[in-house]
Amino acid sequence: MTAIAVILVFLAAALLLGLRARRGKDMDFEEWSVGGRGFGTVFVFLLLAGEIYTTFTFLGASGWAYGKGAPAYYILCYASLAYVLSYWLLPAIWRYAKEHRLLSQSDFFVSKFDSPLLGALVALVGVVAMVPYLVLQLKGLGIIVSLSSYGHISPHWAIIIGTVALTVYVTISGIHGSAWTSVLKDGAILAVVLILGIYLPVHYFGGIGDMFRAVDKAQPDLLTLPSSGMSPSWFASTVLLSAVGFYMWPHTFSASYSAQNERVFRRNAIFMPLYQLILLFVFFAGFAAVLVVPGLKGADADLSLLRITVESFPPWFVGVVGGAGVLTALVPGSLLLMSSATCLAKNVYRLARPRTTDAQVGRLAQLLVPAIALIALYFTFNGGSSIVSLLLMGYALVTQLFPALLASLASRRIVTKQGAAAGIVVGVITVALVTITGVSVGSLLPGLPQAVKDLNVGVVALVLNVLVMTAVSAATRTPASGDDRVNLRPEAPASAG
């Protein structure tokens, strides 16, 4: 019961912080969705850098270290590259969004390409990708609470209680609730991960180096990339695709709008890769579990961190780990809910009802939060194991938005709205077909060298996207009617949009 009490304290604290966050705020649509563009370095850091610590990272990073070994390090690499990219990318996006009062990711595409239909397409792609991501957070929440409560709380009830809590504070406080809860989440997860990653190797093996030597002796192939399959070429291509898609998630993209100024992103770009190193300690816990709790196969590998925690610590600390795990579901879950609701209300509903006022769109977005939460609950309880495939497809889906985004930041319009839409559609269809059929580059082109066959199949979708976007743009290009420049240089002045 001690562990349950600690978990409930974390949940109550998160709910209290989330509700208190709206105090003193005139919660119009802009304030609710992007915090009135008034967040400083710390809040933006927690919303963007802290986004890496979700239930997928909490369970999946240690689970991949346990079950797959060295290939898990791609998780460490791709976000670091994305943070470097953010030094130039996010200031350009922020300047344009501030000047044009944009509230969602889809708004950016609508404004840059002068196409509400393209905005609706981007919104639908984003929501389709975010729902399985939200479902994964809820499933992870159920697993964490159930195991850390020693089975006294069922995953079913943990998911329901957690969903109600995040729905309430998102509906009431919007991104302010997410920001304040992220303070608690990152503080808790930082402490837990450091303790687990240092204590477990020292306690069971005498040190981190001794742990790796023991693991290497027991499973010699675990600590190196295989020569085929998850080989170095798979690793490099997966890191690249994940890095360019990192800020294409609608909730991450629109969170960048909340900054006070563009200097916030440049400060954060310096420190965010260092923050990523904390993931190493999650890997250490996973590698320690290889020998301490052996025999976990398949999806059960994701339970390795919690299993070794339950065996190694008293109930009160197990409760702390469970409480931190709950927060890794609530914070990204709240951003996913809010971004989905905003995209649907502003870029889909308003396209059908163009006379809808901003106030009405804002109210609709708040009403959509519990509706989307119910849909996510349905798929959580009825989606089965296929949700893992849906999540992988979701990441590949949002990556298809990157070529059009990058083209829109050029000094002159080089891609038309027809080209952008065609590229996204072809990329999305390719991702769907590849995911459903389970094909790989090697199965498509078996005569190629092994290094090429091992490339992440998402490369195929991205290449087709770019080729179609370029060809259709060339066929539909007309003399430019305006200047859409957004300078990417760090010290450049804001453009005229």
C-alpha cells in the first residue's frame, strides 16, 4: 500500500499543478493553445527537451537495451541531432508564426502555401499519427502503475484515472497545465533515472564498467551492431529519419510557438543535447536487468526496468518510480490531446464552417479534448498489439511533412501547394503500404548490397515524397505572387513573411 500512496500523491500533485496553472490568465484560444507566446527558456526547454521522456522512453529505451542491445543507442542519437537542427529551424518557424499569429502546425502550412485544404491534410495526417502515440502513453501508464503497485491497481483502472486527470487539466488550463506539470515530471524522472542508472550497476556488478563486462561475457553479441538487419546502415538511416521528423509532431511543432523570443531556442539548443545524455542511465538499468531478471522475451522486455526496480528497492521507492512513470504519460499525453483538438477545430472544422469565430473555435477545441480522450481510451482497450505498428507508422507519417516544411523556408517559393500536397499524400500512402505489408528495402530489392538492403524503409517513402513534390511543383508552378522568405540565419531579422 505504501507504493500506491506515493503514486497517488504524484497524481494529485500533477492534477493540482495543472489546474493551478490557469490562475490569473485570461484563457482565450491563444493563451490556451500557445501560452500567449510568453514562455521563457525554462518552460520551452521542458516542453521540447522534456518531451523525450515519455512512457515509450521510460519503458522502451530500457526494454530495447535489454532485448536488442546496441541498436537501442539510436534513441540517444536522433534527438541530439534534432536539437542541433533546432538552432536554425525553430527560430525561423517562431518568427513566421508570431508575425502571422499562428496557433497550430497546420496554420503554418496554410499560411506558407496559401491553401486551407493543405492545412486540413496536414491536420489529418498529424491527428492520425498522434492518436496511436496517445494510446501508447495510456498503455504505458497502465503497465507502470500496475507493476509499481505490486498488482493492487489494475492497468484498466490506472488508465481511466490517468485519462480523466489529464483531460480535466488540459481542458481547463491548456498548455499552461502541461508546462507546469512538466516541471514536476522532469524533476522526478531526472532523480529516478540517475538513481537507477548508477545504483543498479554498482549494487549488482560493482560498477558500470564491470556490468558491461559481465553482460558481454554472458551475451557477446548484445553490445555490438549486427552485420545485417539492425546494422550500421539501419542505425544511420533510422537516426536521420527520426531526427528530421522530431519536430514534425504537431504537439512539438506548435509548442515552439509558446516562446517569448527566438533567443530561447538558441539557448536551449546548446543544453538540450547534454540533457539527452540522461538517457544513458535508462540504458544502464536495462543492461543491468539482462542478468538480474533474465528470460523476458518479446514485448515483456519493456518490463525490465520495472521488474528490476521491484526486486531491488523498498516499496516507497518503487512508488516514486511509478509516480515518475505516471508523469511521463500525463505530460506528453496532455500535449497530444491539446494539439489534436486544436488541429481538428481550427484547420478541419473551420474549413467546413469558415464563418466560425476564434472564440467559437477555441470552445470547440476544449470540447474536443474529452472526445479525443474517449477515442484514445477505446483504442487503448481494444487496439491489441497492433498499436506498436501504428506508432511506428505514426512517426513515419509525420516525417512526410518535413520536405514541404523545409521547402517553405527557402528564400523564394520553390514548391507549390499542389506539389506539397502530392508529396505528402504519396509519402503517407507509401508508409501505410510498407507498414501493412511489412516489406523492407531488402525484400523490395534483394540484389542490392547488404548495407543498402538494411536501410530504414522509411527512406523509400521520403525519397518518393521529394521526387513527387518536385515533379508536381514543376508542372504547376506559376509566376510568384509574393515573397515568402523566412531567413534561417541565426542573427537574421524577422522576415516580412
